[in-house]
Amino acid sequence: MMRGIVGGGVHLPYPRLDKSAIRAVAGSGGGSGTRTVASYDEDTTTMGAEAGRAALRGRAVRPQSLWFATTEPAYADRTNATVLHAVLRLDRTVPAYDMVGSVRSAMAALRAGWQASGSALVIASDARTGLPGGPDEAAGGDAAAALLIDAAGAGGPVLAEIVAWQSVTDEFVDRWRTPGAPASRLWEERFGEARYTELGTEALKLALDAAGIAADAVDHLIVAGLHDRAVGAVQRASGVTAGRITDRLGATVGNPGAAQPGLLLAAALESATPGQYVVLLSLADGADAVVLRTTEALAAYRPYRPVAVQVASGGPLSYGRYLHWRGMLPVEPPRRPEPARVSSPAAHRNAGWKYGFAAGLDVAGGAVHLPPAPQDGARLPAADALGTIVAFTVDRLSYSLSPPVVFAVVDFDGGGRLPVELTDVDAGEVAIGGRVEMAFRRLATGDGIHNYFWKARLVREVPPPSGEK
């Protein structure tokens, strides 16, 4: 039975750091182009949730398993994927698993989803940070990508069938980071380049042989990995012409580590046509090579908010604020009490509202309540609803890592009104009548417990329809 990718979604954070601003402050590093930066109220969990929402938007199918990969989990000793499970309103019988710690965990999650029974949602999210002025700081990026895998059927037609997967593994120390360390450390570059070039070319040859094709039959070659020199060497040794090698988005997004394979695969599928071969080769503690063949269904597929749209939709972020958000530049904190620890029992009791943003529906009168009222007879998913700002205020006194705080009263299409905080916004952009959409974010952290909820963000572009024509 044909099994492969039936849909996908990507989340690129709105803030963008101009790399040329780094050297003037740090004395080294920087370069040209920009990199994506997770906002002060984003982490790998919230970014993963947004990518998952995009992948499932407009689809009737619900995943039968959820796999979440990241190198920067918001929690240790508990499963981060359960938050995504709640945000996506999955059935409680759907298992949700973490694969955390290494960049290769993203490929492990993808393979698990491919080999699972039924539909599987694979989400990879990463936030890459290096020391100020170092190469990882400028080369890194923050992003999340989600891929929905299924056989042709209820999940929709298969867009790209997985026809071969080959992996090679070798033990060598090229990049490492001990738990709690702020940045990775690297061995001398030539060592990693030599090892990954050998492993990458071997895995690619095995995969092409298993698929029964030659290098000149590859229409889109994606080489993902944190070692830029090794990636370049593998690309040159692949036998695939340069015009068929997918742009790694280094000048606009940066390298988002564990999220890079899914991000680049989603971008490649946006430009691919039916009947083409797409090869994903990931270099991380070995090499994984996946050969996919696109189907006729790809011609009718329209992803929600394509990669190219999000790349062009960012806003500038100062280097000083970036360092502050990353915890590398202490600044005077707001002279207000820090947020208290959120109640775990209360959060559990209200999970449908807190994570799923489910409104209450008065069945008799038809009124929509945000938040839901105890007497409401039904729950109405409202996370995808758009709204209109009817009033707003700029608060310069409330505790925030990115003051001032902008609050707005929003009237939602289809009913319901809610006062809500805005995110990814400058106070001067807000106006009555502005259109907003909901975004899952982190409000604050108290006693090590993250308080997640929903904020509103301005609709700056009209997203294309999701799903099929």
C-alpha cells in the first residue's frame, strides 16, 4: 500500500535578526542575511504546535499517533508532546511521544511515523543558540515543521510516496553539548567534514540503489545538517546537478537544526511537480537518505501558509533584544511581582479551553462564549477563527520580557468576544478594525512550570487556502 506524506505545515517565527548587526556589538561573527528568532513568548513546544495546526488545518482526518522531536525541550522528565496533543485536540487514545536530545531525533520521529500503523503526525521544532559572536549564533535559526503521514485513504491522497530509506551510523564526536550548556562545542572542522562526506555519499548511494534510480534521475536533492562544509562536500559528490539542489534557506531563515529536514522537505514539495523524485539526506551522527516520488495529487495541493510566504513575512529584531530574550544580556526587570506558578489541577480541569481554545456554545440560544460558560451545552473549536479588534490599550506597567504589553478586545467571526494580549506586534501597528488570528504562546514561567495559553497576532498577509482544490 502506498504510504507517504499527505500534508504538511511550517512555522517560522515573525522576528528576524539582521546578522550584520552582530559584529558591531560582539566584535566578531555576523554576516549577511537574516535568521529567524523565536519570540520571547515562544519555545519549541509553541512553535511545534503552530506547525501541527498548519498541517491539520482544513483536514477531517485526525492523526492516530503523534511524534515530537527537538533538541531544546521545554521540559525534562515529562512529555512535551502532550501539550501539542492538547492544542491539536487529539483523541485521548492517540499516543504522543517525545524524541529529544539530538538533531537526528527528527529523522527518528519521521521514520517512526512512516512505519506506524494508521495516520501519524510528525513534528520537529528547534531553537538554535550560539555564544555571542560565534558561528552558531549567526548560522542558526528557529523553526518548526510538521508532516502528516498516511496511506492513501481517509487522510487524503498521498502527495509524495516514500519508496526507499537507507541509514548509516558511525560513532564519532564532532559536535557536542552537555546538559545545561548554553551552546554546542565543535571538533576541528576537517574531521567532521571527512566523516560526514563518507557517510552521506554512502547513504545516498544505498537509497538510490534501493529505489532503482540513478543520481541524474533526482529532481530535488535536500541535504540537511549542521556541518556546512560537509553538506557542501556531499552536494558536490552526489552527482546531482546544482540546479536540482534545494536552497537551504541559510540567508533568510538560518539552520534550525532538528527542524531543518522537515522545513526543507516542505519547501521542496511546494515547488515540485507530479512524477518527480525528491531525496532528503540528513547528516547527523550518521546519515539518513529518503527517496520520495511525488504523485499526481501534488498538483492540487495547497499548503496553509507556504514557506515562501512566511519567509517574506518577518519583522526586524534588534540584536540587544535578541540577546535579552536568549538570557545572555541581563536587563533591569519590570518592577512588578514575577508571575506566580500556574495551578496544575486548574490547568487540567480547563484543558479544553487553555490548550484547545474551545469556546462554549449555548445550544438553545446560539450564543458563543469565550471562555465557555458552565451551562453551555457544547464546545466549539475556535483556534482557527479570525477576529476584529474593537478596542485596545498599551500597558507599560505589566510584567513582560518585551514591554509594552498590548491588550485588545476582539470580536471573533462567528460569535464571541475576548480581551486578549497581542504578540509579534509593535504598539504603533495596532488599530481598531485590525484583523487578528490566534497563536499558541507561553505567557510566563513560574517555579519551572510554563503557563501556556493563546494570544492574538495581526493578520499581515492573506494565507492561501489549505488542503486540496
